[in-house]
Amino acid sequence: AGKIAGTISSPERVAENYFESLVDSDYEKMFNYVMVTKSDFITKDKFVKYMENENPLQNRNILNYSIDEPRERGEMVSYCTVSYLLEGSVSENHMEIPLMKQAKKKLLFFDNYKVGLENILSTNFTVTAPEGVKVEIDGIEVPCTSTEEGYSFYTVDRFFSGKYTVKISGGLVEDFTEEIHMNSGGNYYARNLVLNQNTV
């Protein structure tokens, strides 16, 4: 039983389960294999939405695949490379999957691994708007991180890239809603705001 448990929790098996979930477009199952620090913008629902748009293997037929032995980079990180052949291709494709060793062991004794998401997480998207307004993205209020010369900056530090809905309200402006695309290091400047008639 111990040998079986150790095999189930090995980096290769976790990488295989993650890859097979990707191939099957089973993103909820896939989420069970990833290591995330959950937040308002890092959730299972947002992961599923991201993968529905970004899965490179969606609707592709994989003829076969193999997983290399894990390569360790330090005590806590291993990498497995998946080599796979797509129908219609003459050469293999490769996907590198980072595996992070967890502090909590499986069945108390066996190393436990999760797939790191640093290669797909986006960082630092900023909304610039007049000072004093409230900014919400997909219904989540984003706190003001700094203010300068009458403008405030609202930054989301970690998120999955894609389409979001921004809403700006309060202050001297009428409520304003727009669909935006968020990506790493991006900035949205609220240009089309209208002054609230009650303040004129």
C-alpha cells in the first residue's frame, strides 16, 4: 500500500493527471492538482473560465504522449516534460509542468506535489480613475493603491488574464461600466466618464 501511495503522489503521476485533465478539458478536476493562493481573483471559477479560452489542446486529438523523469531544481521544485503527438503533426510537441513539493505530506509519510501556476498567472493590472471613485472588477471592489494629481490607481496584483467587467461609481461621476481585457502589466484608463449632474 505504501508503494502505491508513493506512486500516486509522485511528480510524474501528478503531472500525468494534470495533463490528462487538460486534454479532457476537465478544468474543475485540473484545478485539484494546482497550487494556488486563493484570493478574490484566483478561484476555481476564474481558473475554469481562463482555461476555456486558453487551453492549447482543446478540440485536438492526441495520438500518444510520454512523461520524462522529473528534474529537480532545488529541494522544493521539480519539472516534468510531457512530449505528445497531435493528429496531423509530424513532430512532437512539448509541455513543461512545474511541480511544487508541499509541506503537508500525503498519508503522513509521502511527498505531495502540486502544479505551480506561475507560468499562467498574470500580475499587476492597474485601473486609473479620478480620485474618490469606487472601482469594481467583476463585482469585486479593488482598493486604491496610490493617488497622484487628482487620479487614483487601483491595482490587481495576481489574476488570470482575460475579459472582465469594470464598474466605476461614486465621487463626481455617473456610474460607468465597460468590458475590458486584463493582462500582465496592463493599464485601463477611464476616459469616458460623465460628470454626475447632481454635482454640476
